[in-house]
Amino acid sequence: MSIDRKTFERSSEEELEGLSTTDQVLGFLVANDDQAFKAQEIARQTGLSEGSVSTALTRLKNRDLVEHKGTYWAVTADDRRLENHDGYARATALFNEQLGAEDSEEWKEHAPEEPHPSLTDDEA
């Protein structure tokens, strides 16, 4: 797809690059962090080819950003690792732009009163 010269000159390199396949896969898994998916399901949901998704998942696994068990894939539970990944920041910004930023007060309104059983007393 082409763009006009004015857009080319005004836009940063990052804006012109958009999200890579790897960032799109990671963004999908982050948005659905309560589930694990087969590569073919991720491909179907994102509109990407299954081969591209498989390659992206392997790259993400090598960076410890996703977990793999059997034929299923899920985003890592390590929030710090995700926050330190630059693609995560770009994906989050794009999804916030498209879908609106999350409202932390709304999250608190629906949050359980007790901490999740996986948290220790020190983490709660």
C-alpha cells in the first residue's frame, strides 16, 4: 500500500513501520492473557498466516515472552518481562488508540476483594 509524500515526510519511522507480525501475535496473547491458544487459532483470530504466526511464536518463546505447552501458547505471566519489551509498549499504544485506554478505576470496581491464590502474602 502506498502513502502520499506529505505523510511520508511527517511520520516517524516507527509510525510507518506499524506492528510486526511478532508484535501482533504478542498483542493478541496479551489481550487474551487468561487463555492459551493453538497457533492456527491465533492465525484465524488475527488474520495472519499460520506460518507467520508459528515463526512469531518461536521468536517470542526465545525471548521468554510466551509459554508453550503441547500445542498451546500463552503470554508469559512475568509482567516485568513484558513491560521491558519494546514491542509490548508499541502494541499497547496501538491497542489503546484503537480500543481506548483501560480505566484502572473500572478494573478496581470489578476486582475481587481477596488476592489471587497464586500470590503469596508478600505479593498481595
